[in-house]
Amino acid sequence: MASKTAKMATVGCIVAGCLTFLVGIPFGYLGAIVRYYYGPDSVYATFDPDTCSTILGLPTCGYWVPETGAFLQYLTHNAPSFIGGWCLIGIFAASMSTADGAILAMGTVLSNNILRHFRCNCVTHDNLLKAARLSTVPFGVIAALIASTRPNQTGYLLIVAFDIALAAAVVPLFGCFYTKVPRPAAAFASTVTGVVVRIILEFTLPKVNFEFLIETVLSLLSM
């Protein structure tokens, strides 16, 4: 979007795609390597006993309990220092870029799209930038408090955040294209409804161990 010409935009996309391959492929292999070192066949594996005997019809068995810190354990203890250090830097940079982008976006929306339209004229064109900066403070505190509730599962919180964003935006996005007369009230109601439903389902639906589910299905098919 910031390119001066279409040719520069094309070159930028090609370079970004190549860099994505260079970064994504090693990280993809790292997941397989970590599973090899800390997976169910490793000496570090732990199992939950007597958890799948009824399903498989076996006298006793247990499914593998993945180690939540296995990836960081591998990077800090097994991988070469150079590779482990750069991977940790990449993880930290990706987390910070996602976090600060989300906080800035919420602060901008609050100041420009909500507070600016109040009749009290507390936020005007002259102090809009200051209001946006101040709005990031409470969102940053709220984000830190939410992250502190799951200190070892920040990746899971990132997935939930994307789910909430999808649930909030999917209906308004489809509505603005396929509705003949889109209305702001309907968009706002669908956004709030999607967020509320996703948050409720987060606390009401039981968490599914998909790896155990896949292994169970494969075991049943092989019997």
C-alpha cells in the first residue's frame, strides 16, 4: 500500500513471500523436532492413567499429556544457542507486534469512533491524538491482567482473541456486502452478539484434547 509504483509493490510481495518461507519452514520443523524430543515416545512423556480404557475396550491405558513448556525447554536446553536465541527473539517480537497492534487499534477506535461523537466534546480534532494515546493505557492494563490469569498459555489466549475478533466481525462483513440497506445499529448488535456468544462458549463448552481424539479414532478404525 505504501509503494510508489505497482512494480515496487510486486517486488515487495515477492520478497515478503520468500522471507515468509525462510521463517515459516524452520519453525514448522521445530514443532516436529520438539515432539520427537518431548513427545509421547520420549523419556519425558507423562500419561494420564486409566483415561481411555472404556473407549478402546482395553483393561487399562492412558493418553499422553503434552508438556506446555516443551518448546521453550527445547530452545533453551537442546537447540544450538544461536538458533534458540533467534527463535525466542522471533516469538517475543511476534507477540509484541500482535499485542501492541491490538491495543493501539482498540485505543484508536475508542477515541475516534466512540468518544469523539459524545455531545460533551471531550475529544476533538485537536486532542484526538492525545486521547488515543491515553486510551491505550487502560487497554494495556486490562490485557496484562487477562494474560496473568494464564501465565503458561499465552498462545491459547491469542487464539481466543482471534476467535473473538472473527465472531465479532464475520456477520458485519458479510452484511455490508450482501445487505441492500446496511444499518449501523444492526452492525453494532451483531458485533456485540458475536463477542458475547464467543466469551460464553469459552467458559461453558468443555475443552477437547484433539490429539487424543484423533488417536482414539485411528485406534478404533484399526481394530
